[in-house]
Amino acid sequence: MSQFPEKTFKLAFLGMAVAIPLLLNPFGFFPFEADKIFLFRIIVSIMLFVWLLRIGSFQNLKTKLLNFFEEVRWLDLRFLFLLLTAVYGLSIIFSIAPAESFFGSPHRQFGFITILFFFLFFWLFNNSVNEKLFANFLKINLFTAFIIGSYAILQHFGIDFWPAGYVETIKGTHIIRSISTIGNPNYLGAFIAMTLPFTYLSIIIARGKQKILPIVIFLIQITSLYFTYNRGGWLAACGGLVCLVILQLVRQNRPTDKNFRFKTIAQLTFIIAIFGIFFFAPPDQGGRLRQTDIGVGNDGGSMFIRLQDYKFALEKIPEKILFGYGPETYQYLAETRIISEEESKIDNRLSDRVHNFFLDNLISIGFCGLLIIILIFISVFRSSAKLLLNNETDIRKKQMIIAANSSLIAYLIAMQLHFDTITTSFILFFNFALIHSIAKEHKKTAFIPEKTSKPMFIFATAILLICLAFNLSQIFYNL
């Protein structure tokens, strides 16, 4: 039993790393996001079941929790996620639409339940990331990146295996903004931006001819990212890769290679030049796509619409400053927003989320929730800095930390013009678990009971069955 839980958690993670980006349900009413989320929640439920069996009894569970509260520090990620869970609970109590805040909207499914499963995923997985698992993740990242990127490129030239799910992608025989298996060009752009640092790291650590495959996949990702015409994704990818290259220089400290700084400058120039060129896209694509489709002049496009939502959100936030309006509720607030004639010519649809990291969280969980989230990132970056500047940290672990932090930087940049999805959240919490696992490695303690008590087995089984029944019913409902 001692090795079974760890192996189960690692296999579960690697399975999700393949399935979550690639899974789609062409027969579902919501073919992209919903079933990815249901699958994630089912697998985490199984992980929780295994963890409870490992604990063995309620007495052991009580002892483990008491030990945690005795040892925990206020900037410990596990403690911060507990606080954030409490804030989410309070935001539901004060929500203007408690049902949507708890269960999530039918197409997004990003209510409290899904958020809680992400917290559980971190709690269960945060001590399981090691070098071998990370090496396997890099291989899986190359595999999924190749499929997603290749499919996005094919889509751009009108080769699709089922009808596209995003209404603004079709123009003639071309799918102007590729969506691949992710379901939305903005979602795809953010996901590629967060995974590019891992692909780039695969190039760095490969030797000789082994570099060819990750280089080819990197170019496929870059091309598919361009075909999303997602400017936030472009900026995020550029920021993440620049961060990775700079942190590589920090890791070297005093590089023995005399050409290392020159190579660093060359890489930075190459990365910035590529993404700089992206913004000189043809005038009927990228930022002016919507206007040219409807014959309206260049007056801001999607950014103009987002600015109207930003202004409206800033007006509404003070009314519920502490705990917000509840998750998944902006769609109800937006119904009271007056849409100008100028805006309706560009896009007369109401937003269901505020496309900005700070404003969206302020609307959903208020200042208390946003403050805890900021503390979470401070804790992660603080731990990372200590590990990178510590000469005793293994070089391979430093590479892992650099890639994770670069992915986090890409996330933060992308979320200034967007919002979370299942694919970005999965990579986000993996990064959290990776950094926490390395930072706390020397503090790991193992408690393996000899036998699982009958009450604990019944309790664990009941939780598993309830979670399975709920999520399987959701999958059936989506058909």
C-alpha cells in the first residue's frame, strides 16, 4: 500500500495531462469545456478515494489535520488554499445567483464545485512531483502540443474533422481563428502560451539530434498560436519565453561558457522579433477581424468591448467589495449594462466574464479572495527565488522551477485580457504543485497505516460514488 497511492496519483496526473487538452465531445451540447471538467473531477475523486484509504482511519485523519495546523505557516500554499475555499464559500452565501455560483453555468462549469476539485487536486498531488514525473510530463507536452498545433494549422486552411464550435472562426473556406481541441481561439492562445516554456525547455535539455523533434513541435506551436489571432496569447507567450531565457541566465550565476550571454541576447532578440512580427498581421485578421466582417471601421474591436466591461465592472465592484457577487454571476450583472450603438455594431452579445484577472476575481470573490490569490503567487515566487538562488539546489530541479515560473508569468499576462479555463487552470495548479513539491521536499513525512478501517472504507466509498454519480449525470446531461 505504501507505493500504491503515489503511483496512482502520478498515473492519474499523466492521464489528465493527455486527456484534458485533447478531449472533446462532438456529440455534446457543449463539446469542449464541459466534458474536460467532468473528467477532471472524476479522476480527482478517485485520487481522493485512494488518499482516504491510505489514511486508514478517522483517528489518523484527525491526527494528520492537527499536525498540519500545528506546522503550517501563513504563507504555506495549503493554508492559503484553505482560506480561499472559505472565501469562495462566503461568496456563494452572498451571491446574486447561488446556484450558478455553486454548480457553475452550463457551458463554463466553473462554479465552486470545480474550483474545490482544483484545490483538492493540489492538496493530493503537491508532494508527488519529482524529476521522473516531470520528464514524463515533458514528453506528454510534446505529444499533445504536436496534435493540438497540427490540428489548429489544418483548421486554418479549412480542414476540420467536425464543425467548428466558435461562431467567429469561419470565413469562406478558411477558419480564420483556429480553435483546435480547446474550443476557442482565446482559450487556445492562453494554453499554448503556458505550455511553450515546457517545449522550449525540452529543446534546451536535449542533446544533438534529439533537439530536432522539440524544435519542430515548437515551430508548430508558434504557427498555431499565430493562427489564433489572440493578441493576449501572443503577449503571454512572449513574456513566458523571455522569462525562461532570463531565468536561465540567473541559474547559471557565473556561466563558464563565454558565449552564454551572447546566446541569451540572441534568444531574447529572436523571441521578441517573432512575436513583434505577429502584430503586423494582414488587416482582415487579428484585432480588426470583427470590424472587417461587418464593415465597421477600425475602432478598437474586441478590446473596445472589453474596455466597456472593465468600466462597468469598476462601477459595480464597490457595491460588494469584500466577497464579490459570486462565481459565474457577471452574466447577470451584464444584463443591466447599456450597450451603445457603436458597441452593438461590433458585437452586441453580453459578456459572461470580465476579461481581466483582477476585475474578474473582484467581481466573483471580492477583495478578500483577490488578496489571497495574490498571496498565493507571492508565496510561489518567493519559494522559487529561494530555490534558484540556493547553490545547493540540484540543476535539474532549477530547470523545473524555471519552466514552471515562466508558465506562471505567461498565465498572468494572458489573464489580463482573458479568464481561466479548464486547460489553463490544470497547467496552473500543476505549476503550483511542482514548485511546492520541490520547496517542501526536505520536509516530507510519510504515514502509512497498516490497515484501512471499515468506517473509513465506507466513508471513502460513499464520497467516491456520490462524486461519480454527480459527474456522470452531468456528462449524460451534456449529450
